[in-house]
Amino acid sequence: MANLVEATTRQQFEEILAKAGKCLTVVHFQAAWAPQCGQMNEVMAELAKEHGSSTFVKLEAEAVPEVSEKYEIASVPTFIFFKGSEKVDRLDGAHAPELTKKVQRLAVAGSPGGAAESGGSDLNQRLKKLINAAPCMLFMKGSAQEPRCGFSRQIVELLKKHSIQFSSFDILSDEEVRQGLKTYSNWPTYPQLYVNGELVGGLDIVKELAESGELENTCPKAMTLEHRLKTIINQHPVMLFMKGNKEGARCGFSRQILEILNDTGVDYNTFDILQDEEVRQGLKTYSNWPTYPQLYVKGELIGGLDIVKELKDSGDLASVMKGES
């Protein structure tokens, strides 16, 4: 990706800023030993795809100390935002939603003519993807486990009472989605319930549907998420849940695990979690394993990249993948 680059010297760093001009440049002060930096680099890569006129820079904080000292980098990851070679914002820590919001705000504000229209189009595409992330999507304050307003709590209770399988999105975590969805749906309040990408309505309408007995017909009871996850996990004796697929990994950790598994000669299937938000979030809870990739053999979790590396180093990986140990 032409707009995702590395700076290894102060001169290179300054040249990148000068070349970017008034367009947004995001510099990630990172360290190879910090796993959270690797995770944030994945976020950077996705943002670079979405914002082609912005430049995203990875810089090893300890390798270029004069730059790190100039911008008072005390910990990693830290992100500094530049326009016209001048610092305009800063973000300390691995906060993906906040990084995304800052990039979206600053990129639109500084991109060439037509940026507002482009930004609106990007937002609509994002909203469409979120609305279709699951057959039944609830946009609410808080989560299904911890609603943060009375209306959201009531609608969650109704859906659970009628055994409706749904996924949720916390609008309090993303102000852009919170405001944008009101315009997109022409519905000014929350919660909002969508089925198969179409707006059903808010709490009052869901109450009416429940009282009339129409709720189950409106939100058909799909198989439970747990049953769906079990089905996918057991699609093949060896299943790898990753970002991307066999033909093309979309993060460094997934790329590494593919290379290791390919070397064993054992057949396996993959599932791209980037294509299914319900599986992506649900599998973390189901497996009690918070990160990806995740490797399963005969329906049982083996682990992530580090465990697969350990099995490779000990010579046990091939036998584990064959279900022999």
C-alpha cells in the first residue's frame, strides 16, 4: 500500500511529512516487542485502505530517538497527527475506535475538494456494513450484557424473552455512527432494531410487535449463535479462524500462522472473521480466547499464533493437527 510506509531515520520522517503537504499524516510510534503495537498496525492498514489521500507511517520509537524525544513519546503505541508538517493532534495508547474517529475527522477536514461528499459516502458504506453485520442488529446504548439506558434495557429484555438471536452495537462507543445513523435511517432516537438490513423501529414498535405476537415472525429465530459457532468450528477437522483466508492473509499474525500450517502438509480450512462480525465477536466469548487467529482441531481450541509456534518448535504440530495427540 503506497500510503502505508515506514520511517527508519529522521530525514526519511521529515521527507514523508513534506511530501504529504496539507493532507493528513498519521505517525505510529511503535516498538517491535509490544504486541499492542502489532494490533494497532492492523488498524492502521485498514484505515490506509479507506483513506487513500492520507499517509500512515510506522516508526520504531527507540530506533529514531531524536524524533521520539522531539514529540515527547513516553510510551508505545503513541500516534501523532500532522498536517503541513505541523502536529495537529495526538493519541496515547491502543485505542482503535478513538484512532479511527480522529482519522475520519482529520482526513475529511484536510482532503481536497469534494471531501465532505466522500466522507459522507464512506460513512454510509460503514453504516450499511454495520446494519448487515448480523440478520438482527440492535443499535443501543451499552451492550446486550450491560445496557446503559432504560430504553435499551427494555428492548434487550424483550428480545431475550422471545428468544430472538441478535447482535448489538454500542452507539456510545462511536459518535460518528451515533449521529450518522439518525440521518441514514431517518429515525432520531435509540435504540434502533434492524432485520436483514431494514429498520424495524425503536422500543415502542418492538413492544407492539411483541404484544401482537408478530415479533417472532419479524425476527425469525435463527439457530443460536452457539450452535452456529459449533457448526462452523466442525466444518473441517482443522479449522483456522483468521483475518483473510488461505489465499491472502490480512494481518501479520494470520500470515505467520498460514506459513507455519502450510509447512506441515496437513489439510485445513479457514474462516475469514472480517466477513462476519457476529462470528468475530461471538467466538471470543465461546472460546474464552480474546484474539485472532484461533486454531481448532476436531472441534477443540488449540490456541493462537504463540501456541502454534511452540508446537512447531517442539515438533508436535503435525501430530496435533492430525488429532493424534
